[in-house]
Amino acid sequence: MGIRQKAVTRAFGLLKGTGLGRMMAPLTQGCGAVFMMHHVRPAKPDSFQPNRHLEITPEFLRLAVERIRANGYEIISLDEAVDLLKSGYGHHRYAVLTFDDGYRDNLEIAYPILKEMEAPFTVFVATGLIDRTSELWWLVLEQIIAENDEVVLTQAGATNGIPCATVAEKNACFDKMVDYLTLEIGELDQRRIVRALAEKYKIDLKALADKLAMNWDEVRQLALDPLVTIGAHTHEHYAMARLEASAARADVQKGLKRLEEELGRRPKHFAYPYGKSHAVSMRDADILRDIGFASSVTTLPGVLQSANARDPMMLPRVSLNGKFQDPAVVDQYLTGAPFALYRAARWAASGFGVKSGFSRLFPSTR
């Protein structure tokens, strides 16, 4: 366990041990919560797992559902949650379960568990992954770094490699490359570089997607169950805010069109890829509103508050983080206290010019 993970674990322990989370709950817990997940699959023993936060085990999924219900929350569909949010109905609290991207383990592992537990859920499908035209670039980086002691970026002028022989070096290399690909260059250049890296290091992009992402027959299998809602997640899984407005709109509409073509109906709900502040803007919310979505969810951390009814195009979510698979963490999330403290820490950091370590509670998602 790294220093950051230990610090976060201690923070959750403090909230639980002091009862602070429960004391804050009447002011912070809101009316509901939208939970965010990606993969559900057995734990891996690998020491280098930079995308571990995107994976939870089947056992933890079951425990999380049990804890949500034990805290008095009804698990409902996203349609129902948006209706309740808009109506201001507050006689009971509710939770929504969501999965991003369209991974096969959502069907093979998560679905049987949630079907048995009669827990509705939403899968936001990035259609380019299902069509095998888009890249799981964060997993490509993980595989390249795991298999090499040095990685050389293939863009023009790159001559020095990034060392990645040890686990510490591999983690540093991954962080450096992700920062470069998501903050320093544009989305189209990002994919060009990833494709070049895959070619250089002999990674079969289509085979990786074939292994991990559903195909259209599998998406249709899920969509046939009334328990399941299929939502939109763009086509190419680009960060909308990093595209020109026309390109962002086109990527959303292409994904929407593919879902309509394959499933025979138009999704009402949307999830922003990445969803962090650098990846989504109010301009993007306006695009989705104009297209006609009923809601869109971000990866910005938080529970649902009555204020969210004013703009259901920027709904917060609660990430079930693979590094913190503890039922007590779910309990604390439902109090809303971690998110209130996170916002307070960010406010203090902006006032004093200090970067808040508390933000590590809510690491970036892909």
C-alpha cells in the first residue's frame, strides 16, 4: 500500500472512528447517489496496476449493494432517479448503479450478481469500443510499461526513453505519460501517439478490445432486460471539452446514432468520458441539452443534492474505487461527508495556493 492510499485509508478510518461522517450526514448526505464503476472481475496479483482504481471484485460489488440498502437507500433506475430529483420527492433516499465504457465483465460478472439481487443498473456504452474503432489507450500504456524497462514516445523529436524497470519507475512512467496525453496535447494527437506506440511495442489494439469490451450481440443481450438501462458515452471516448464544439457534438451524435442503429431505441442518458474538470465544460452540457438528453453524469465526486435538479446535465457520481474495497467506505460515502470535506479542502487550497492532497480520495478515471 502506497503513502497516498494509506493516507486515504486513515482519513476514512477517522471519519468512521470519530463518528464525524454520521454527525455531518444530516447536512451533507443529500437525497441520493449515483455510483460509478467500470470493471467487475477477480483481483489480480500484479504489483503494477495503475488502473486498479477502475476495477472492483464481484464480492465487493455484492457487499456494496448490501451496504447501500442497509443504509436505507432504494436502488432504482436512472430514469426514476432523474424524475425524483426533478420532482423534489424526498420521502426516501435512492441510489443508482452505473458502469462506464461497455466492458464484457459487466455482462458476464456484474449482471448475474445484480440480476440475482434485483438491482437495476445503467451501462454507458462508448460505441467506438464496441465497433473496435476506438482505443483502450490507458490499458495499452499499462501493458507497454509492464512489459518493458524503458518506453520511448514515438512522436517526432523524441529520443530519450522513460525508465520503467522497477514498480516505482513504472508507476511514475505511467503518470507522466497520462499527464502528457491528457493535458499537454490534443485528443487526436493522443490517439495518434497511442497507435504508434502500439505498433512499436507490438500491441494488437483490436485484440485488446475483443478481449475486454462487449460486442453488439452482448450489448443487445443486456439491453433486452428491463433491469438494464443503456446510456450513451460518445463514439470515440474523447474528452469533450478538449475538442472543438462541432467535433464534440459530432462524436456524441455518432455514438447516439450507432446505439439507435444497433438497439432500436434512442438513449436518454449520457456519461461524459473522463468527466473531470479538464474534460467537460458547461459548453458540453449545453450540447447534450440541445441534443435532447434527460441527464448526463460526470466523474466529479459528490452525492445528489436538490440543487442538481436545476441542471441534470452535470450530475456528480460516487466512484467505487478499486483501491478502497471496504464496505465501511461505502457507508461513509453515503453520509456525503467525504465530498463536503473535499470541497472544503479545495476551497482552502485555492485560497492559500496549496494543492490539496485530499483530492487523492477521488483519483482520475478513464
